[in-house]
Amino acid sequence: MAGGASRRRAGLSRDRVFEAALRIADTEGVEALSMRRLGRELGVEAMSLYHHVPDKAAIVAGLADRVFAEVTVPATDPAADWRTVLRGLLWTLRGTLLRHPGALPAVATHEVTAGPGLELYEAAMRLLHDAGFDLVEANYALNNLVTYTIGHCLAMAGRPPLGVAEPTTSQRRETAAALDRNRYPTVAAWLGQLGDAGYDADALYQQGLTALLDGLAEPAGAP
């Protein structure tokens, strides 16, 4: 038994630790993460993990980097419009975040200072700066776009801090039936039109993203 435990400890790596942490977050939520829970997932004592991560806070921070590492910057034509390129990058980020709903709170609170997240930030900042935005404008624009994307994903996933899942068809019908139609005729009509399919999450995101991209002031150096 002791030999087996030693072999498991020897097989541990930082990558394996964060792979296991992401599995737990995906299935149980980031709130379920602890050194003890992570040790059980990996089949080792919790104390063995301290050789690779100092505490739970480091695990949560590492989760965000693990998610960002899955985001691939799309190959683009150098002559392509910056809005088109940035839309593709944000769409890719959104898809990655929605694959890992349990890790979203970690991503939402993570300060990007190194690693894959910083590489994405550099690529997007360079894109905006090359398009003529000064660095302050580029940072504001990028922060607004990423905040919108993360917030949208949190709402769609129904995870904290919003924690509101999309209502079922029957719940929507009950809400519509209970409304005072004289006072809320437009909302009642909308709930009635929503139907069985519910929200079109892709269309919802695209509408907001288009509004943000189109609403950005043309940079001072733009032709």
C-alpha cells in the first residue's frame, strides 16, 4: 500500500492537479474544490498536493489559466477588419467558457497577470492598438467586451454570482398567466411568444456583441 501511494505521489504534476481541479469544477462547481476533495480525485493524500499548489486560492487562480489555455486565437487575414477579428476571438472565448460553467466564477474574479490569459490579452490589445486605438482606449474597449462575454456566460450557465437558471416552458407560462395583462401587456405578450424553445442564446450574445463593437468610437488614428 505504501509503495502504491508513493508511486501515485511521484506521478503527480501541476498539470494533473489542474486537470483534476477542472473536472471537479465542471461537475460540482468551483465551490466544491478543496485540497481534500482534490486529493480524493487524484487518489492521494491532500498533503501531497502542497508540493504543487500552496492552497485552494492558488487552485482557483490556476483554473482560470487552465480555461484560457483552451482559447485559440483564430488565424486571420491581416487585412480583415478589427471588429471581425475581435468578434471571432470573443466568440471562441464564449464557447470555451460555456464548456466549463463550473469554472466561470474563477474566471470572473481572476486577475490576468501571466500565462495563457495574458497571451490572449496581448493579442487583443495589439489588434486594437494596430487598428489605431491608443492603449487606454484599447484597454477600456477590451475590458468592456470581456466583461460582457463573461457576464453573458454566467447568466446562461446559471452559476454564481447570478445563480439564476433559465425558466422552463411551464414556468414561463405560469408567469405569463399570473401577470396583470392590463398593467404588463408587453411582457405578457413576449412570454407568450417565447414558446418551447426559450431563449436563443447565440442570437442574444451576438446582438449585444454587435452593439458593443459598433458602439466603440472610431480610434483617433483610423482612416
